[in-house]
Amino acid sequence: MIDIAAENARLPRALLVGVAEPALRGDDAPMRELASLAETAGLELADTVILTRLEPTPKYGMGSGKAEEIAALAKAREADQIIFDFEISPTQQRNWDKLAEIPCLDRQELIIRIFAARASTREAVLQVELARLQYSLPRLAHTYGNLSRQRGGRYGTKGAGETQLELDRRGVLGRIAIIKKELAAVKKDRATQRKRRDKVPVPSCAIVGYTNAGKSSLLNALTGAGVLAEDKLFATLDPTTRRFDLPSGRAILLTDTVGFVRNLPHSLVEAFHATLEEAAFADAVVIVLDASDPDAARQLDTTRSVLGEVGAGEKPRVLLLNKSDLVDPFVRSRLREEYPDATWVSARTGEGLADAVRAIEATLSGDESTYLLPLDRQDLVARAHREGSVIEVRYLDEGIEVRARSQGRLRAALEGFEVHDNA
């Protein structure tokens, strides 16, 4: 007898299908990440299938025999859907739906669904909708069993009318155009806000990194921002900026950003450009890495790759190895060798936060140089104190000697007074 209450309470089950990448040598990190994505989407793991290779067949993306075997396993495990860790074409998706008789989707669609469930602000909702529409556009042809339905037109005029597919495609393209206009307005508003901030120069720092690395927890620990911080992927979709006063008394802006993920769908990179551009316009980026994750090295590669995509690849960087309280001594020793310049922190316990602040201040302050300013340029001395990090000031007969760290506009203003060592 079926327990109806238990059946209703049961989470939807998913069968995960991935491909073993030769370079990973048996490492199951990609499938662990897909499992985490599925869990974030509210799914229960039914089973996992790792293929040794993918055959470029148009029907299923693999041999028919293997496809039938996977469909049979999904039925045996009572899976409610099949999720592929690789992209499947619209035609292949339709064929899989028909073969398995349950919904089949790829990694890109799963991520879009997670984003859609977590979007709360107007901007995030628009960004997710844009990604969803761009993803669904080539799949419209497979949402109808009969594409011969006609609407409008009369015989003998300009044809029998438009198909439902053509009408829906036109509607999707129209909606995409509207969303892009609205997001362009958001981008314009951000630019206006940035110009206002530039009038009172305050260095900015974007906190970036892999999803669930602890970026929001770090911002909360430093500023008390109260940003939602969950042990789930993509807990943050909207940037949050908070002012933070460094020990020197200098103020900076810290911005929490959306987390990165391996093979982030290009449509999402495009859709979230208005959010990710916070990293591109920041004076420096703080990369937060989950040191307790066995896949930390590959996650760092992903973060660097996405930073390059959004135009922040050359920004000054601070690398923080977070969750240090969860790392055993052996792993800590290995990571210290791999990342000797990294700072160890724990946003949960507070370990290393003071060191992190010092590293951020040193990076934002720029390179150390000595300048000889005219005696009547006290304004530049004051600006160096305000925007840079002044190490020493000496008043000489020939001028004011200032040893300071500077970058950006401050460095440009002081550059003509730099004292070069000709020795």
C-alpha cells in the first residue's frame, strides 16, 4: 500500500549523468558539483552514471544502447528526471524526454532554474528571465507536437497565416529586447552611482570567488552587513556594497558578488554582466577560496577565467583561503606551498580577519614610491593621506618628501613628482 503522505513529502529524485574527463584521472569533482547543484535545486540524488566517452550521435549524444540503459536505470531508481553534466541539443532533449518518459535537462538549464528560484530583486529577476529566454529560444520548435496550427491570414492573400511557433518566437524575441533595454537602464543607473562615488574618491574592492566559498560570510564578518549567507550554491545573486573603515582610518567599499561556477553558461555570463561588472570597475578584487574543498585549485582557475571574461583579469588581487577551521594540517601545509602569498581566514570563527584587512589595505594602497612635492602642494600631501597609504613625510629645504603607497588617480597625480633612484 502506498503511503500517500510520505510520497507527497518525498523530494523529486534525479539521475545524474556525466562524462569522465581524461585530465581529471578519476577525480569525481565535476559530479560532486553537479550533485550540489541538484541539492540546491531541491532534488534528491537517485544515482550517478559516469560515461567513459561521448559519441557524437545526433539522436542522444551517445549510442542508443547506452541511452536505453540510462533510461532503464532511471526507471529502476524511480528517478523523476535525468540531469546531464554536458549540453544536450534541443533535438536530443526531445528524444530523451520521449525515451525516458520523464523530464531530461542539462547543467545549463539546471543552473538557470536555481537562479530563477533565488532571484528576488527586480534586477536579478530580469537577468534570470533573459538567460531563460535565450536558452529556450532554440527549443521552441520542440514544445509542440503539431506545428501546422495556423492563425490569421486568409487564403489568396499572403498565405495561410503564421504558425504558433513563429508567433511564440516573435514574442520571445520581443521580450528579450525589452529586458535588454531595462538592463541597459540598470547599467546606466550603476554608472551614475559610480560617478557620484568617484566625486568623493573611495577605493572599491569586489569580493569574488566560487559559489559557496564564503564571500557573503566574509562581508558580514567584516562589516556586519547582514547579507544572507547559506551553505548552498548561489545564495547571493545581487551585489551588496558596504563601507568599511581600515585600521588606518581610510574608508573603502566592499562589494559582495554572485558566485562563479565551472562552465558557467555563457547566457548567464551575458545576463549577469550588470552584476559582474562590479568586479571590472573595482580598484581591486578579493578572491575567496574554500580551502576545505578538495577541488579548490580548479575552482580558483574557474574564478580567474570568469574574471577575465568580465574584464577584471588584470585587477590587483588578494587571495583569501577561507574556512581554515575546516582544513586538516596536511592539507594546510600543501596549500601553503601552492599559494605562499595567500592569507588564511575563517569568516565563521574570525581567524585571520585582521591579516586579511592588512592584505586588502596593502593591495589597494598600491606600490611604494618616494615623491618630492613643492612646498606649496600641501593639497597633494593631504590627498596622499586620504587616498593612499603614507609611510613618511619629511619637510626639506627643496620641498616635501613623501614616501607613500599609491595607485589609480592618486598615483597619476603624484607621478610627475616621483624621485627615481639613478644609482
